[in-house]
Amino acid sequence: MRKTIAALLVALAGSLLALSPAHAQATRTWVSGVGDDANPCSRTAPCKTFAGAISKTAANGEINVLDPGGYGAVTITKAISIIADGDLAGVLVSGTNGIIVNAGATDAVLLRGLILDGVAGANPASPNGVQILSAKTVTVERSVVMGFTTGINVAPSSGTPRVLVSNTTVTNNGTGVAVKPTATGAPFAILDHVNVVHNATTGVSVDGANAKVRLNNSVVTGNGTGFSVANGGSLVSFGTNAVCCNVNGNGATPTQAPLQ
């Protein structure tokens, strides 16, 4: 009897060991336009969507794009990088957010090479292209955000997330970039080499005493109003920015500050 139980325990242990790799999260995962979310998201068996890949990617890992495709909306709740270098990586949504960042207070999130499209037409119905609720840092690089009520919406209720948007175009939204924390949130956003153009209502909106935006080598033109600053928000211009030709004027004038 004891030998039988021992044999069963050994067999069970072996089964668990055999199953564990299938459930392990990888540091690097892959998505492809012809992938399948039932796959393990490996280089040779990629997933189909960002949402499918994120559950199989370890914290502080990477989701890499193999080829052009539409990869869908995703909510990010941990430190992670989503990287598309040289391939079209689309996030096409209608009536919903594109990417929500609701990570931990010590988590770093990187989004690179994405095209987020809210299929707006003349009346944006998709809420936010990138909505930032919580993280230590969020970096958006070499991306396009268009067709949303708000292109990039920085709206933490607590913490001090640092947001860097660089080499990115935010266009044809209602509001291009909005920084409006709630409760005790105190975000700091830098727009570096960003084109904020042709947004119907406002190019850059800064609202709240804890809201801070810094601009460097960016273009703000063709929007309803260039800048909106309310309730003690801070808008500072570093370097050379092109602010011109907004339909209802440039709005608030950024404070000028020299590079140090």
C-alpha cells in the first residue's frame, strides 16, 4: 500500500513539473498579425493581441511586435514594455480606450512604435488613446495617437507619475494631451519633439495645482485652442517650440525657462 502511494506521489510530482513551464511567464514575448492567443507567445509561436500576450509576460518584461498587424486594446497593470520597431503595430478601437496604464507606483511602462486609432471621423467617441492612471514612469515614443476624445490623458488619483512623450504625433482628437490629476495625484509630463496638431478643442490642457507640463522642441498648431491652463496648472516651455495658427488662438502662454 505504501509503495503504491509513494508511486502515485512521484507520478503527481512529475506531472506538476511537466505542466509548470506551460504556465510560466516569459521575460520576452512576441505578437504577430497571424498569431494566436492560445500560443505561448514565443518567437516561433506568437500571440495575436497585446491583451493575449500581457498575461504571459513577466513583470519588467517585453512584448515585441514581429510584423504589421492590429493588436487590440490592452490594460497594463505591471511594469512592461510594448515595442514595435519598424513594423506597423495598430491599436484600432471604437468606443473604448486604446491603452490604459494602471500599474504600480514603482512600475516603469514603455510604449514604442504604436498607432492608436479611435476611428473617430468628425465626432470622437472613443474616450482615450492612452489613459495613464498609475505608474512610476510612462514613456511613449515614436507613436501616433488619433481619433479619441482625448489622445493622451494623464489622470492619476494618487502618486507622482512621470510621463515622457517623445517623437510622437497627437492629432485629430478632441483634446490632444490632457494632464488633470484627481485627489492627491501629482503628475509631471514632458513633451519632447511632439506634434500636437489639428485637435478639435485643445492641443495641450493642464488642469490642477499638482499638474505640471514641460514642452521642448514641439509643435502645437491647427488646434481649436493651443493651450489651456486652469486651476493652478503649470505649463513651462523649454527650448524651441512652434506654437502658431490655432483656430481660436494659442490660449495660455507657457512660462519660458532656459535649459540648464
